[in-house]
Amino acid sequence: MKILKKMTIVSVLLIIMLTYTQILVFAAESELTLTPKPETNNIHLKWTGPLNSKYRVYQKKPGSSNFETIGLTDFSPEAIDEEVKVLNVYPHSKNVGRLWPGSTAFQSLPMVNVTYLDGRTETIEKSALLKVWMEGRNIK
């Protein structure tokens, strides 16, 4: 019984080591290209890493000793060269009961009123607020 436990522990450790090694290999194959764009006061990032990989961008403000993460999209009114498109990853009311046949999931999705800075008003599903925030930088 002790031998079986030892073999199990060694097997688990070996799997962990192989997984970690694979992660290091993927990281070594990644390439990050930074292209300054002084006309819009930003930097274009191009990441060629493994599929489903992520990265973060840090900045250190003048006079600060700490780095902090920054967003990768500028939603300020001055950001004219950036367009954000978001997939509809929220449930639509037309999908009621379509997740599982016979399901009563999503029978009624809550609706909210959104008013944009230009005065336009729209009633949308509450689950779509992220999409509005990402694409409509002029939301109140």
C-alpha cells in the first residue's frame, strides 16, 4: 500500500513538472511587439503567444515607486483610432429555453434603460450592459 501511495505521489509530481515545462516552452515561443504611436499618445501591442494566453500591461507613474496594471483600451473621447467590438456573449430573450430542451431558464431577462451622453436612450437587456460599456464610450 505504501508503494502505491509513493508511486501516485511521484506520478502527480511528474505530471506537474511536465505541465510547468510545457508552459515555459509556450512562453519562450511568445513574441510581444510594441509600436509607439505618438500621434495618438499610445502604443500598439501585438501578442503572438499560444492560443487562449493572456498578458497584462503595467505602468509606473512619474514620482511613484509602484507599478500598476492599466487597461489595454482607451475609452477617453480623445481615443479616435480605437474601435471595440464585443461578441454577444450575453443571453438574448429569443434564446428562452434553448439552453436545455424543456428548460425554463431565461424566461424573462431584466431590462434596463441606458442613456448616452449624446441624449440617445435605449432599453436593453441587463446582461448587455458590458457590451454597451465596451462599445459605447459615451454612456452616462
